[in-house]
Amino acid sequence: MSKTIDLKLVRHIGKLSRIELTDLEAETFAHQLADILSYFDKLQELDTADVEPMAHAVELTNILAADEPHASLTPEQALANAPQRDGDFFKVPKVIGDSQ
Amino acid sequence: MSNITDLSALELRDAIAGGEVSAVEATRAYLATIERTDPQVRAFNEVLAENALAQAQAVDAARTAGEKLGPLAGVPLAVKDNLATPYGKTTCSSKILAEFRAPYAATVVEKLHAAGAVILGKTNLDEFAMGSSTENSGFEATRNPWDLSRVPGGSSGGSAAAVAARQCAAALGSDTGGSIRQPAGFCGVVGFKPTYGRVSRYGLVAYGSSLDQIGPLTRDVPDAAMLTAAIAGHDPKDSTSLPADVPDYLSEVEHPIENLRVGLPREFYSDALDAEINAAIHAAAETYRNAGADIVEVSLPHSRIDRDEQGKLSSYAVACYYIVAMAEASSNLARYDGVHYGHRTDEAVDDIIQLYSRSRAEGFGPEVKRRIMLGTYTLSAGYYDAYYNKALKVRRLIKNDFDAAFQRCDVVLCPTAPTPAFAIGEKTGDPLTMYLADIYTISVNLAGLPALSLPAGLARDGLPVGMQLIGPALGESTILRAARMYETASGTTRLKPPMLSE
């Protein structure tokens, strides 16, 4: 079974993934993603009706940390790698306001 | 004393403890080898010479003062550049983290410090550990020391090449689908992925969180035992780390296993397998038989390897693995937003969404983009059941196969990779072909099991062939002992690439 991924769908996936795509990238990815997804369809050959999904090989549950304060990063350490900052804040473009 | 860089990590540790070699001498010897060979091999993203010499001096001072030395005191090691170090950069070989300096150390790095090890530098990888050749590095491709026109494997290709080229006594890598074992096989060294959760992942930059595991790359099996003992153990900072005691792997490794049962999975030995690799693995089985082991046939039907109509290798496990790994990657890599750390676009943007999308477009390479996009797609409404949920069900079938196999055998023996190291550029045009380089290693990560690759000799063109031993969960000791049995019987160990004899 072969899949087709059109440019519109690739651009939609790019948008969901928060990755801008050039026209050339969109075209290349359309083919490659279709190929890889077709390969994934191999799993449909298997009957898994009675199989429980397994998200983790080691099924540990309810790991709780002790409710004790411990040292964490200082604001200076946390901000040290910020590409743009304003005092003790990360700087971003305006998020709310005059857009429609 | 023979050449310092030809000693194993264990021998060097003992020589330093015995005062035959100083830690500074050992560190200088490795730094000199890096300087001589790395312009060709390109294993290192960053060499931390000053830092390493300071660590070595501290070991020598402690020895002079009569202090008790750690189990790796003065041994120069390299660390894959997706492990956080509190000095130097931690880049994941990605442009998006090109200038990132971690504000903390990975637990394994702290454990190496506590053991007295010297950290020489950070090694190259496929960007965010996504790849099987180290060609996906955002910086440059590492070369295989056995043949500089070939890849070292990946994603821990820098660590594997550095160990093979005597640029460090041993190294750490990470393994999500074979990223320690496959490059170890390609470079003729030992690579060990412990059980999922055996080693803390704290400070390992996340790719596929249910699959990732840190482990050593070394020149022989006792070194793998020594390094694993140094980094294993429960860590409250990693809630998936296992609350189990760590055996003394190093003292156990020299004890052969009586009546060892070695399982050969019948599905792995079809005509899909390279003839020379097939011959090498069967010769290894013969070596075990001569050492008194029983060779039994086992079955791993959901990891079966065959060829499709176009002659391409094909496996349920590969499809299952890439669905799971890409889904987890798409979630883990959402953190690179151009705001908190990492690359941010210099261009003017209209809004924050464009800031994210453009920063990520500029910072990520093509393979990372493909995986994020495919993961996003397979997790999206309407496709979740067909892909992700289906893969999680197949994952259980794959694990059940191993559980059944380990009723019949102690270790599974199989190839590490379907071919020896391939040429640079050979597979970069077709991502799917590259994915198949992991066909023998990925089901181990899906099942969370420990597995080790060790050299099984040389094939055509003098390239190393790796063989893989897989064990049950927490069966590290069994694997190491079985691997040591082969290493001792075959004498295939500490292989030295010809470039070093010139």
C-alpha cells in the first residue's frame, strides 16, 4: 500500500510541528514522508486485537519524590542561555494585544 | 611499559594507581593522539584539554597525598555530546544548541568525576542522536578509523571512532535504537547498552525517552564491565531508573558461565543477511560450542527480517521502532523554541508562532525535521490508533518473543548490523535505507533489554564485523561474562586500525 502526501498536507504537518518549510523542503519531505509512512503500514499485517499497548518496557508506576525542598537553578543560571532577555525575564514578541 | 594509549582502561587505571604512569602523562598521551589523528577522524566536537589536565593533576595530587583513589582515577575518557557537562558546550551536534552551555552535569558525568576519571572532551553524533552514520551531525561527519572513506556508524559515531583510534581509553555513548552497538560494530570496539533504567538518564538530552539508555564504548569486555559498574545505579533524579543493586561486574566478568545456552534466532539468518557476516556469527557460535556452550534455536517472529518485492530489507520491529521513537522525539524536541535557550532567528517575525517556526527551521537539520514531522503526524487526531497505538501493541509482541526466547537460552547471539561500515554518502539520499542499518539492534530497545556488541573479526577490505549478545532484563553480568568467554577464546580484542601503525 502506497501513501500520498500532498504539499498541502506537508505544510499542515509543518505548521503543527512549528517548523517553517521552504518550497524545496516541502516537496522533498512529501515524497520521503509518504515512503516512510507506507513502510509503517507493514504493521497492519499483524492481528493485535487482543494485545495491550506497551508504552514502556519497564513498567514502574507511582514514583513519587519526597516532599522536601532542594536546591534548584538560580534565575541567573536559568537565564544564562536565553537568546534574548530583559532583566529576569525571557523576552518574546508580543503575544496578546492588537492582533485580530 | 608499552605505549600508554595501547593499555586498556583497566590496565591504565592500575598503572596510575601503582605509580607507573601519572594521570597527567596519560592525559597528555591521549591529547597528543587526538591532535595527531582527529584532523582526519573528526571524532570530537570539543577537546577540553585544560580541564582534562586539571582533573588529571588533581588525581596525581591525591595519589601523592596518599588519598584513596576512585575506581577510574586518572583514566582519560570521552563523552558523547548529548550528555550534559558543567564545562564546555553540550550541543547534540545540532545548530540549535551550537552555543549551549549546560548549567548542570548529567548523573553519569558526576559519577565519572566521583570515580576520578578525566574527561577529554565531547564527541560527535548524528544530530540529537538521530541517525546511524554520524553523517547527520549538524557540524561535520566523523570518519571510520578503519577506512576514512567510510562512516563510523551512529549515532555514537564520535565515541566509537575515538575509542578505536586510541584518542581516549574509553567513552560513553547513548543508545536509542542501536546507537552504541552499531557504531561499536563498525569501528571494531565493544559497545554495551544496559537494561533500560539501569543507568540514570538525567542529563542525557532526551530523544526517545522510553528507549534511551547510556552505556560505555571500550576496547575490551572487562573495560565495559568496569565502566558500567561506575555509571549504573538508581538515581532519584530519573524516575525511570531501576531501584536495583549494582553487581560487581568487573570481578564477575572473568568467570565463564558453565552450561551456557546461546540462542540463535531463526528469523535472523535468512538470505537477507550478508554472507560474510553470516559466516562470522556462525563461527562465533562454533567458538561457544567449543567452549562448552549449548547452541539452541530460538524464535523472534516479530523481529523477523526479510526482503520485500523490491529487495529491500523489511521488519515489523523497524516500523514499530520508528513510529515510537519519532512520536517521542516530536514531543521531546518541542522544547527548542528559540526563547529559553538555543538558537533564535535573527529575522524580524510577526508573532511568537513565527518565532518558534523560523528558529526551529534554521536550527534543525533535515533528519530531525523529518522525525518531528512524522511523530507529529502519527500522534495527530485520526492517525493515533493506526500508527502509535498499533506500534505500542506490536512492541508488546516483540517483548513477549524475547521473554519466550529467554526460557530456552541465557543469551541471544546475532549480528550487530546487516553489513560492515558503509561508504560516506552511500545512504544519505534515502532515509528509509539508513533506518535499516538498525535492523538487528532496535528490537532490544523496544523490549528494554541489555545487549552488547563486540568484535567478531574482520571482513572484506579489513573492516570489523560486530556480533551482538542480548540478555534478559538486568542480565548485564550474564552478557558480560558470555562476551568475555568469546573474547578470551577467540583472541579477537583490542583491534587496532591500520592508520595507527603508520
